[in-house]
Amino acid sequence: MSVTSLATRRLSQLIRMSERRHSIKTQPASSLHDDKAMFVSESAKPENSEDVPYPLSEGEAKVFVKTVLEIPDPEAMIAEDRMKFLDRVAEQMKKKIPFTNIHHFLSLPLWEMDDRQQCQIMSSAQGGPCWIMNPFTKALLERFGYKAHHICGHNPGDPLQDSHIGTVVADVSYPGSRHLVEPGTRRPLCAAIPLDFKSESPEYEFHYMTSKFFRDGDRVIWCAKASTVTPGDKYIMYDSDGKAWKQQLIYLLNETRNWHPYVELTQAFLRVWDVMPPFNGLVFFAYLNDDQIISILAFKNNTMQYIYSRDGTYQRASLSKSAVLRMIRENFPQYSDEFLTQVSEIAPMY
């Protein structure tokens, strides 16, 4: 077994041990809404008892929504249409906040930061990986009166089910409804996705990527439309029309997660795993504007930049460290010169 497999399996064991200590329990599905019964949980989801409250105040949440997400009157939008506000938050979190591990390359790296510092990097639109972005998003929605909880997920082929933490929002379109809100990934998903479909969802098109979701028992599998199919690819799925889809993320809907034990154990994990991909190189995914998305994968001997257009075409270029940091400085003012200087000194790019 590889070092990666051993490490990820150990993290899964630690998360389960921690959650047993915190007495987090998964509750059974309810029988609401007839044909939707098997897809909703009791009163949508049990209360997610948090041993440590997320350090985001209601006032800070309102400022963030108005200034960073550019939703000028959130209360009026919620009063008019709770679903409209939820979709708008899902969209703007993806478009305004980078998905990145850039904070790994600071003198105080991400896994050494306390809860308040993690909240502050999100409040200042600096972004982060899933375990930073999604707990903030959940707390943000809760400050506006929404009910939300975390579920675990993983990439296809991962040996553990806890390599990703997702967010589900409950009771919005009807009592017992569930919607997936997912800013914490490199993939563009700019709306709240209803989870009450039987076997497959409608198609969703956001920017360059067309998505579809499939149900397999208590699993929901997020897929992207496959442009090509390699014979024997075990991560290809076919919908009822025979179209091919490539698996992207797999969620376990009945595996709820408490945010703080998950973050604590992820931090411990990163302290011993920062010499391995994807932690030994810079990952940066963000909207440049409504028409272009930039993706940077910067490792020791290979720093690649991709700029995606809405039609699915992209420009690819190999960049130096200075070019990468110049691009970030020119397009993302939330990162100060001092911040980027630290990244330049620590990140393993040439």
C-alpha cells in the first residue's frame, strides 16, 4: 500500500474516532413528500451539534454578503425568495472567492492558524481549500437563518471517504428539502443543487463545464460531461439517454460531519503530509471575470496556467514563479504584496 493510501486511511480513522468522542450521530431518512421520501432526512437534517461555534458574527456575515458577494440587500431578497438568495450565495462564493492552497506557503501556514484566523482569510475573500471554504459558507448561511450541515465526500478512487467536506442546506424549497452548496472545489458550480432526484439530476451548465448528478443508494455522484471516453475507464457513467459522464466527486449523504473535529484532524494530517501532492505545490482556481476562469497548478518543475472560456476552449501556458505571482497581484487585490512575498519565498516553484 502506498504512503498516500496509508495516510488517507489513517485520517479517516481519526475523523471517526473524533466524531465518536463528540457524539455526532447520523439520523435516518424521513417519509416526507411521497416520491421524494427516500431523498430527504428527518426534518431535513438533525441539528449539527458543534462543540466549537464558528467565529463569524451576524454583523460580519452581513458585511461580507454586501461587500464581497455584492448582494446589496440580503434581507429583502430572503423575504422575497429564500431559494433565490441561496442560489445567489452559491454563485457569488464561487465567482468571488478563489479555491486555493496558497495559505500553505506562509510563515504561518494554514494548518497553524486558529479558527478566527481561518475565518478572517475567508472574510477578506482570500479563499482556501474545501475545509476552509465550506465551513465558512455553512456559517454564513446560518447567520441568515438557513439550516445547514456538512457531509463527507471524496474524489473518485480515493481510499477514504473523508477527503472532502461538503455542505447541504435544508428546508428551503419545502420542509425536508436538501440542496448541495459547493464553493469548495476547483469545479464551477454556481447554484444550489436540489438533491430530491431519483436516479439522475437534470444537466447543469456553469461556465465551461456541464454537470450532472447521479444517485447510488446514499451516495450522490457529481459528474462532468465526458468529451472523450477511454475504454475500460471505471469512472465513466451513462445517463438514461446514453450520454457519457466522468465522475468528479462522490458525496455520502448520510455521513454527516462536525466542522471542528474535521478541521483539527485535517490540520494534523497536513503537518505530516505537506511533502506530498497536492500540498507540495500551489493550486489556484478562480474567476478572472464572468467569461474567464484561471487555473494554476504550480509544482517544482512544472508550473502551468490554464485560462478557460465559456465555450470549453482554453489557453495553456508554462509560467515562471514571478509570472504566477504577478498574475495574482494584478487580478486579485485581496492578497497584499507582503503576503505574496512570503508565498514567493516558500512555494516550491522555479
